[in-house]
Amino acid sequence: MAQPWYRKVTVQASLAGALLLGTFTLLATLLSRSPTETPATPAPHHSAPAAKPATQIPGETLAATGDEAYSPITLEQFYATYYDKALTTLQQEEFARQFLGRRVIWEGVVKSVESDPSGTITVIIESQKSDWTKVFMKFDEQHKSHLLRIKPRQKIRATGILRNVVASPFVRECTLLKVWD
């Protein structure tokens, strides 16, 4: 008796390849979404007022813009909930989705400051309480002079729009609010 078509190795391999290709295409599309795009199903929320650019105090630190008290969640609270072992992956994703597109104000210690050919500067900060709570904060080139003064392990406060979460949060349109000496 002949083997059914769906049991043939070539058919199974083709189906598996198509499924993997579709999955990778979906992931690539989600990760390459431009910063101006909004999530497909944004959660209702109230937007925070836009942060004013930080100002330089000669010989001191950057001055806060006055809205540092507003943030829907701290970095530590975000990680504690997002990585709560009692939540399913779907629940974790839904938790993160409610903050996408919202302004956050997070502080932590600088792990790294890097630039790319487009001029975007990425500052990786981590919580002072745990070195595994990293966040990738994207700054425009206009902030370069302030960011050049930052040292590893220096505490900063910055604000930006939460863009996505892929193991760690990615925050765009960032502005430096305060730098501790």
C-alpha cells in the first residue's frame, strides 16, 4: 500500500521549512517596525506630557525637566512583573503591550554607550538592584555631547517611549534627565 502524501519526508520537510520561514518573516517584520509606527492593537492609555530637552548646568550634572515623577512603572517593577514565573508567556506579552508607545522614566547605572552609523546612540542601563535588568535606550545624535561625558557604572535618569520588549525593553526618542556624579 502506498504511503499517504502527508507522510512523505519531502512534504514534511517542505511544510516545516514554510512554517519556519513564515515565523522568521513575522519576527523580522515586528522587529524592524519603524519608530513612528504604532502597535497593531494598542492598549488604551493616557499619554504622558512630552519631556523637555535636558539643559546643561556648567560643571555640574544635567537638570531634570520636571516630569521625572511621572512614569507608569519603574524599571524594577517592569522586570518583576514581566519575568514573574506565575505568568504565562501570553500574560507577560499582554502586560508589556499595555506600556508600548507610552513614555517611561527609568533610572539605572550605565553598562554601555554605543553608536551606530546612522548616528543613533544606544545607552544600555541596568537597575542598581540587579545587573540582569537591562534596558536599551536610543538617543538621537543631538544628545551626543551629553552622552560623551557618561562613564560606565554612573547613575542616570532618562525618559523615552517604550518601543518593544525582546528579552529586554527597548526605549526610543530618549532624553537624558539627570546624571549623578
